[in-house]
Amino acid sequence: MAGGGGENNPNFPSDLDIKPSSAPEVALSSNVGAPDLVSIDERFSTRAQEHTIREYGIAGRVWEASYAILVYLDRSAGSDDEVEFDPPPFTSGPRSGGSQLTIVELGSGTGLVAARLAKYVVLRRDLIIATDLPDVCPLLEHNLCVSSSDTILVRPLAWGSQDHALQLTRDFGHESASRSDSCTGARHLTHIICSDLVYFPALLAPLLRTLLQLTAPPFAPPGGDSVPAQLVISYKIRSLPKETPFWSAFGLWFRFDAVLARPKTDVSEPHSAWSRFVPVPSDQETYVLVAYRRPESLAWTVPEDDQELLAGVGAWGTLVGKTDDKFEEMLLLNISFSDEE
């Protein structure tokens, strides 16, 4: 939970009063057996967080949705043998010989999620880029040991900053946004990781703007025939009235569904029903979502005004305000509907 820009550092709100978190007992869903502990090392312990919170504010705390996304993505959490997910995490299963991962994490904060992901990026051609505000990058560089890593980078990325986004194109092998189509061997983004980012109302539009930037050329291949980048989002509801405008606008530009889970059973036994993945049974307010940019939206004009962006102006190719109600349906019925094209 970190990111954004502006004159007032969003990592130090006036009423900041937070304590370190600790890895909870995380069950894979309410109908799965004994929970597993998501262990973390000393870099992300409660003692380390006490220091980093003083120095980095909100960015120095490990937020609850980070643990949730790790249960989904982190194979060492013990989930492989107990539960199956729909869709399965991109960190599981065999990979084709020619494939390469290019992952950007937004608001990386302490770097816990990026550090765990780096354990599974075992091929030298893969790349993880952990991002946050420039003031937070020293914390990431320290915790991620980037000087000794070939697969992980730390870069500044304030949400909504066009300059910061374009600077990332150098790491993708693009000389410039205008010449990206002709670059030989240039990377395109395969995954975007977002953990506990939907919180401050002032940051909702900048966050959406950055997601739109990273899912369009040069980060995405030109044309609509290629596989779009997958967004993996963990989200804990804290103030639904303040956070709903983000999802109402997000759903106009992105298709998304909640991750489902069910216990693995013996091949001779019938499968149990799929249900929404809830990392901690008592915490129904935490969601893990998977999203993709709507291909047709690449032709729409993204408004420069933040209020218009959240109001749905530009979506569906019109200047009329509009909203998407997918997330409200998920809340009301507590299930994930298939997105209808």
C-alpha cells in the first residue's frame, strides 16, 4: 500500500497512526482444511516494520492484502497440494521454452511481494520491476538486494506520472514510445501486481491512469490480437463509499473476476463447488482479482481530467459519464460473474 504523487506525501497523512502487521494464519478458503502460515523473513518482520514505518510511513508497513496475494501466488505457502484456483496463478505450472515474464508491481512498499515473486523468476530472461514513490525506492533497493540481482529492478513510479511511466520503457528495451514498434527484442508487459492500493480517494484516478498507461503501447504490443497483460489485484475493503468510484470506472476499461478456489480431491472423488477465494475465512472483505484490459478500449480517448476519468468519460468511446456495476454485483451476491462481452 503505497504510491501516488503530489506536494503532500501520501505516505504520511496527518492522522497517521499505524502499527506493524504480522503474517496471520492464512486459510486457503473457508472450506479448506488446516490453514498455513505465510512466513516472512526478518526484512519484513514486525520489528523491521517498526523502523520502516517511522521512516517511510504507510509504505513501511506490510499491509494485509499482501499476505492474501501471496497465498494465491506463493507456492511455498503450501497451497499447491491443498487447493486449486480458477484462474490458476501464473507462478504455477510449466512454462513454454520461449516465454518470458515481465512483471511490474505498483506501490511495492517494503518489497515483500516482489521478494517472494523473485524466488520463482528463475530464468535470466525474466524481469520484475518493483515501483513506488522516489522517496520509497531506497527501502526497496535495500530489502530486495537489487545490486546482486539480475532479475529485479527498482524504479520510481508515482501514479499518474507520464514521465515516470515513459522512463520504464528503457527497461523494456524501447528507445522511445514513438519508436517502440520497430525495436528488436523489446519487452512487453506480461503481469501487473497491485496489492492494497485502493484506499485514498485522491489517488484513485492517478492509479487508474497508470494502469491504463501500462496496458497500452509501448508496454503492450500494438494491435488487439496479442495476449494483454494480466493484472493480479488484492484488495481489502476499508471504506467502500470512498473506494467504489474506482471500481465503477475500472470495470469500464478492464474485464475482471474474483479468483475462485476449491479443495483438491482424489481423482475418484467428485469435485467440490468453486467459491470465491477468501484467504482468511473470517475476512470476507478481502478480494483477490484477476483483470485484463478490454482490447476495444485501446481506441478510446483517456480524459486528462481526473474527475472525468472516474466519471467514465471516454469509456466506450463517448464523452458521456457512465459506470460499471460488476464489483457491486460481486458484493451483493458474493460470487464472481463471468464477464459478458
